[in-house]
Amino acid sequence: MQFNFSDSRVLVTGGTRGIGSAIARGFLDAGARVAINGRTADSAARAVARVGECAVAAPGDIGTAAGCEAAVRQAVEALGGLDVLVNSAGISAELPMEESDEAFWDARWIST
């Protein structure tokens, strides 16, 4: 099955390696314009260089609210908006999501 995402604007968090990188490549192959998020500007730029001209970097540490806002803002500015968001970045935690809050995630992310 082949998907058509022509003219779709996609942000892939955690898109610099592994599953996120494969997802970004898949969207690019399906015709989308893709913003690749990585924790640093350098990691995002390296990922963009690997996949080609239809991708842009959207760096930001999505372990923090400010980093999430920065990544989304850069993707929207570069692509002219967003149609699809793929949250591929992740860390492990010992607490159920519904019992956590922003302070928990900030402390967990920064300490790892």
C-alpha cells in the first residue's frame, strides 16, 4: 500500500534516529514536507542532511514545555503550518501518565 501525503506538512519529534527517522523518511517518500525534531540544533540538522531537501530542522528539547513550543514554532514557520504531528520521541518513566504533571517530566528529563 502506498500513501499520498503530497503537500502535507509534518512534524516528527524524535526524528533524528531510529523509529522517528524511519517515520520521517516514510512521510517524505509519500510526498510530505517534514520538520524533523531533535533535542539540539546540531542533531536536527544532521538528520535533515541525511534525508534530503524536503525536510527542515525543528530543534527543541521536547522534555520541556518551552522546548515543545520552540519545535512547533520552528516547524510552523518553516512549513507554513502543520497538518500532522508524530510524537516519536520518548523516555521511560515509572509513573502512569495520568498521575504525572509538567514538573515530574521536567525533573525526569533533566536528570537523565
